[in-house]
Amino acid sequence: MIETLQSLRIVFSLTVMLAHFSYAGIEGHSTGVGPMFFMLMTGVVMSRSYGPKIRNGSFRFGSYLLRRFFKFYPLHLLCLVSILLIRHNTLTSTDYLSILPNALLLQSWIPDANYYFSMNGVSWYLSDLLLFLLLFPFLYRWIGKMGDKALGRTAILLLTGYVGYVSFVQTDDLNYWLYIFPPVRMLDFIWGMMIWRLYELHPAWGRLRRPTSVELLLAVLVVLTIVLYPLHERWHVALIHWFVLIPVVLIFMQGDQYGGWLSCFLKTRTMVWLGGLTLDTYLLHHLLFAILLNNASKYDVVLPYPVMLIACLGVVILVSWLTHRFFVNPVNARLKAWCKI
């Protein structure tokens, strides 16, 4: 486990939670940076974990797919069932039609917000993730053999293809075709795989002279991409973020060994522990925010925005930890034992 990257996951999960927290007339600020970081990270982690097995011939597709699937699907199903139970009196006909695509993780293939953002809206990410998992072994057999020149040519090809796609796509729903559509978001996953391949080729490319300054600069650039996100709908989804997040992953990957103050902070036990709850906080926060804020309104609980935000985030972390410990881990263990993997 690369501790700096593990901890960064909860940092970017926080950007997603802040985007979905609306209270006291203050709307959440959408950024797109969180899901992109998760997709990049998935490419890195998958390549690091399963790349050697693909190379030495010990990789087994069925066992691999079930292991990855069991990590997220039980929690996804728990969230879906919880939403159906809570909202059973207010479900529309469209909601009922969206249940099956959600259960099968096909919702992000349907270009209609009533489907891809239905039920637990953030689960569209899992629909994209399933495609990544299915194609990873085949992609790795290509990317895992690349040298520096091939990586450079592929990077230019990806950038050129994406710029062409963004420039010429004509639609009233850019949010879907640039932000949700699985084949387009596959590019983020491929970038992550390429990052790991570059790291394999140059595992010790040198210690930064001023690591803290570089890390702080990257942190500022991440904040700027978040602030500037709404400026241009066509370019804010991926291209601008790539030029920031790819260096972030590369630098903090090295920061696990040679990092500055930010890397040292990310390697603390608390941050690493929080990083392990990222998927849980990501999938649960939307539902928990709705429950907490609806009940606050129902019982006339009025708190200053910062206090309510901190209270809600605290509840999300607590419930995520309890869910992870008493539901996700036990169910995951039983499913793996049942399938003998």
C-alpha cells in the first residue's frame, strides 16, 4: 500500500461530499476532481496489484473479478435497498424503472439523468468502474509492455483524441457525454495504468530538492481547478484536471519515500485509516446528508453552516466506519469463502 495515495483518497472524497452538501442557502460546489482522482488511482492500484500476476501467468480472471466486485457491490446493494425503504412512499414510475439498471450497475450507460443519477446518485461511478474491471486485464497486456517512447506516443494520442471529441461533440447534455459516459471516463483509468507503468520504468527517478514546496504548489493547483471548474463546461471535466492530477499522483507516489510535510501528514495513522474508509464515505454520504438535513428541517434544528457541516461529516465518518467493520468486511469475507477465492 502506498500510504500517501491511500490518504489522498479521503481528501478527494471530501471534495465530493462538499459538492453535495447544501445548507442554509449555500449550495455545494461541483468539482469533478474527486471521481477523476479515484479513476486514476484505480488504474494505479490495479496495475500494481495484478500486473505481476498477468506477467507471470498466475492471473485468474474469475477470481480477480469476484474479489474486486465483492469490495463494493454489497455496500452498493445496501444503499439501494435503504433508499427504496426510505423513499417507498414517494417513488415515481421512472424511479421504479431505474431500479434494475442500478442493481445491475448499468445506469451510466443510459443517457438520461433520471437513470444515471437515480437512487444513490453517486453510484454511477460504480457503473463506470465495472467496465474498467472487465477490460483491465486486456489493457494491461498492452500498457504493461510499453517503454518510455510508447508511453509518450500513447499520451499524445489520448490527448489528441480527447480534444477532438470534446471539440466536436454536439449535445444538450455535455454532463453525460463528458462526465458520465463509461468509454470516455475509461481514459482516466488508462492514465492511471500509464502512471504506474512509468513508475515501474523509473522507480527511483530522484528525490525532489524541495519536496514540501512542490507538494504545496500541487495543492494550490488542485484548489484552483476546483475554483475554476464552472468556467467552461466543455473543458472542465477532464483535460484541465489531467494536467494537475497526473503530477499529483506521480509526486505523492514518490512522496511515500521522499516526501515533504504534506506527505508526512498523509502518512499519519489517522489519515491512512480515513483513506481506508473512502469507498464507504463516498457511497453513504449522499444518503446520510439527506436523512440528517431533512430531519434538521423537520425538527427546526438551525445551526451555523460550519457547525452543521462538521456535524454531518462526523456522522458520515462514524457510520462509514461502523458499516465497514460490521457489514462490508464480514460480508466480503463470507462471499470470498463461499466462492473459495
